[in-house]
Amino acid sequence: MKRPNDTFTILALFARVAGARLALGALLSTLVVWAGMALLGTSGWFISATALAGLAGATFMFNVFVPSAAIRLLALGRTFGRYAERMVTHDATFAVLATLREQLFRGWAAPDAARTLLRRPARLLFRLTHDIDALESIYLRLLAPACAALGAALLAGVLLGAIDLRLGVAMFAWLVLCGGGIAVIVARRARVLALHRVRALERLRAASIDLVAGQTDLLMAGRLTAQCAQLGALDGRLAQVDDALHQLEVRAGWGWAAGSHATVACVLLAVGMLAERKLIGAPLAALALLTALTALEPFAALRRGAIEAGRSALAARRVAPRLRQNSPATPGPSLPDADTALRLLDASVVHAGRDGAALHAVMLRIGSGERVAIIGASGAGKSTLLALAAGELAPASGQVQAQACTWLTQHTELFQDSVRDNLRLAAPAASDAQLWDALHAAGLEHDILQFGRGLDTMLGEGGLGLSGGQARRLALARLLLKQSPFWLLDEPTEALDSATAADVLARLAQHAHGRTVLLATHLRREAALADRLLMLKDGRIAADLQRGTFAFNAALLALRHD
């Protein structure tokens, strides 16, 4: 089956979101160009006609009011038309890009897509910024200017055709072939350079992020100088590509300038011949010359769009496949019986790019109110089982039934925002009193008060400004705000000191009353919260142990102490 054209997919989105406004913007662009051409042509005709009237004296009657009013009207129309055109075209384009970002965010929020992109976060950032910004060139720098240029060629052909039909046809054909041809040639030659530039910029950004984020490790490993050298080399390659694109853009400008001069020269010869035969007068000759002078100028506006056409095409190729995925999102787990929190029926999970299954035909039932710990070696499938219960992974086979749950992930996810807004991710409608109650329950109230600004305290990227223990308590406060009957805890006290870990676990145990708890751990202090141990080995449940049995105690003692 033939793959749909990526550019057509993007254009379909443009038409669906703001088709009427985009069409109006293109029409306004054309009208502005027409007004400019008519203004210059009418001015030339008017000046020539008034000069001839002055030379003729009283024997020649000439109405100066109509053309002078037309000139004023065209000047005002061109000014206000340009303003309206910019407002309409940019407003419509920004509306399309906003819709596009929303669709991509929703698509990448799907569990499988999100996990894939998390492996290459620099690519996600590049898609959301550089690629989407590149798509605006399709309309603002290609389609709208192309419509205006074609309109200019049409108007020039009509005006000159009114003087002489052959001249009008020749003018229209020349403008389309010369003006449009140069744009096509530039776009073809710039395509490879634009692709090299995008890839060089992507590598440069990724290397810069690696340098900033890992400078301490690079310094300790003695690789900081080498990383800086690599960054310099990448910047040099990007500069070379930019220089090549700049030279191509300059040559394109020369080409349009030469074409414009040739156009004026040919029209001058043509109207001279017509004037010599007494077929036209000086005012019409001036009108034709000034029309020819401005006719090729709108094509030169395609220069930037032609240079960026390759970048836009690459962005469309990257973004369009996500837009074509119209299938509904994978449904989450279905609800189990009232007395069941989680049920897995021959559930298997296969991670993309890995051999074998992460979970093999798992059969499991966890009753409401149970506290269950999953133990096992790294890679046994503990986090995968939690992701399956949370609906973050869809089973490759089998069924999953689970109550609505809240997942305290292994890594605390905090954002560069206020403490209040970080908390309200769990409960957007929560009042400040509820937020303080959650902080108090998590043991973080005193620390936040010490910051001075309280809930308005701004955190840095990734929660910068909080210690590891404070960040974990903030995550615990979010967990408590959610009011979920089913908790999924992934190594909740990993990397915390013993005192902080003991306090966090005590608070979890206090507030877990009446809730179902499923936690993944390799620490004895965390597994001690559970009344049931599930031992995973190679993606299979190797043992299911109940508190009070010798096997349960032996498995608990075998875990790492802290």
C-alpha cells in the first residue's frame, strides 16, 4: 500500500483547523501585491499624463482628481491590507501550530509512545520545538507568497495583455517560468543542505545538553576537554552548512534581480516598438514599464521559503506519521470485581527492541485492602508489572483488570514551577488548606514554611532546590492528595538515608489503612510493610508467600537491609 504524502497530511491539518482564515490570508497577500503594482503603475501613468498635459497647454484637457484619488486609495489600501494580511496569516498559522502541538502531546502521552520517546528525550524536545516551528514555513513562506506571486504574474499579464495580447501572454509565461523556476531550483539545491543543517543542529543541541548535564562526570573522567572539542567540531559543521545556505540565498537573489532587469529591458523594447507604431502613448508605456519592474519582486519573497523547504519537508516527514495514527488510544485495564484490586489473566508483556517477554503469562489476583510486595532481582519484571497494573503498558496477550490507582514512581518527577502547582498535578481543584494538610501528612510542612514564600516557592528544573528526602516527601504529599484506593509504589525510599526512609515508610503505613498497596522493592524495610510477597524470576511468579510462614520470613531476611 502506498504511503500517504507527509506534506499533504500537514496541509490537511492546516485546512481543517483554519482553512478559511488561511485562504483569506492568501487572498489578502495577493491583494496587497496587486495594490503595490497598481500604485506604482498608476503613479507612472499619472506623472506621464500630467507632463504631457502640461506640454500640450490649453489644447489638452486632463482630469487630475480621479487618478490622484486612486493613488491615495491604493496607498492606504496597501498599508492597511499588509497589516490585515499579517494579522490573519500569523493568527491562522499559530492556531494550526497550537492544535498540532496539542495532538502531538496527546499522542506522545500514550503509554507506549511515551516510553519510546523517553529513551531519546532530545528527540522529543526537538520535535516539539524545531520541527513544529519549521512547519510554519509551509504556509507563511511558501504557499501564501506563491499565491501572491502567481497573482502578480496574472495581473501583469492582464495589464500588458490589454496593451498587446502577445505581450501579456509572454509576460505571464516568463514570470512563471523565471520567477517560479528559480524558486524550484533553489529549493532542490537547498534540500540536502537543509537536511544536513537540521541534523547538525540536533546533534549540537544533544551534545550541549550532555555537556551541561554531565560536566561533573566528564571532568572526573578527564573527558571534559574532549567533549568541548566535539561540541566545537559540531558547531563548525553547522557554520559550514549555514554559510552554504547563505551563499545559495545570495545567488538566488542575484538570479531574481537579473530576471527583473531582463524583464524591464524586454518590456522597454516592446513598448518602444508599440509606441513607434503609434499603438500606445507615453502614459501606457510608463504603466507597462513600471508594472514589469514590480512583477518579479513577489517571486523574490519565495527565497526564504525555498531555502527552508527541505527543513519543512523533513519536519513533515517526522510529524505526519503521528497525525495519521487515528486509532483510539489503547484502553486501560477493565474494572475487576468489587473485592478485587488487581487481576492478571495469562498476561504477557513484550518490550519493543528486546528479545523475549518481560512478563510470561502471569496469573495473579490481589484482593482489595491487601498489602503486597514484589521482590526479585533487577530485570525480573517488577516495574513492568506495576506499569501493567497502572495501564501504562498494554499486555501483548492476556487480560488485565485493575481498580483506579495512583503510582509513586521510582524517580520523583517534579517540574520547574511552584510547590502549589507541583502538588496540584494530583488534585487540580485542591484548596490551599488541603495542600497544607497533605504537606503536613507527608512531614514537609515545616520545610516549606521555612522557605518564606510557602506554597509559592519556585522549584528549579527537576525539583532543584529540594533535597532528595524533601522531593520524596513532596511526591508522597501528591500521593495522599489523590485519594486513590489502590497504591502502586516503586521503591519508595530508594536513595534515602535510614532516618528519612523510616519516617516516609511510617507515614505510608499510617495512610495506607483501608487501601490496597502493591510495591516493588529489593529492600527489607519496604517489604516489611507487606503481608504477602510475590517473588519474580525472569518474568514469572516463582513464589507467592504469606506473612506468618517460614518461607515469608526467610525471603524477607534475604532482602537487602537498607
